[in-house]
Amino acid sequence: MLLNEYRLNPARREDQEVIVKQLEQFFFGEGSAKPKEYVPPAK
């Protein structure tokens, strides 16, 4: 739905950034709960 509504092309760098931002907001945004087993990636 995101790709169609915003006419995003996954091959374009700019569109990839929008997609990643939306995915992070959906999965890890306000109101979401991380699974008990979640371990943040080491930096």
C-alpha cells in the first residue's frame, strides 16, 4: 500500500529512505512493544 499510495520505487535511494523510515515507525514507533527476546544490534 505504501509503495502504491506514494508511488515509491524501491530501486531509488530516496524512496528506499522513505520506506525504511515508515517501516521503523510502524514496527518500533510510539505505542509499539518490542518482543521480550529483542536484543538491540551492537554498534
